[in-house]
Amino acid sequence: MTNGKSIVTDSSNASRTMLMDIETLEWSEKMLSEFGIYKDCLAEIKKSSSDDFGIATDIDAINCVPITG
């Protein structure tokens, strides 16, 4: 929706991957290491209530609309 300008996920979705540390709300270095996943390949985690997920640009009907939690 943001034409690749914003690559984020919220903590509720990230926690389902079993790769997020639920205490810090960050990707778990231990789990990433276990599965050989590079942190750079994953979306930034934001709180579910965040007002800053990006701006829609790929869909004309909602162009320039903020994406929020």
C-alpha cells in the first residue's frame, strides 16, 4: 500500500511468528539465530496502536491516506 516506502508490522502480527520477544516487542536475536533469519529481512515492529504505519500510495481511492493501527 505504500509502494515499499514503509515496511512495518504490528506487535500482534509479529508475535504470531514466534520470532518476537514479547517483553521488548522487538525481534528476538536468539530466535532469529536459531532459524538463520536476518533481522534486516523483517519488517519494523510497531505498537498496534501506532499512528505511523505509512501513507497509502498504491491505491488511487485512498492515495495520501495515513495508515494507522
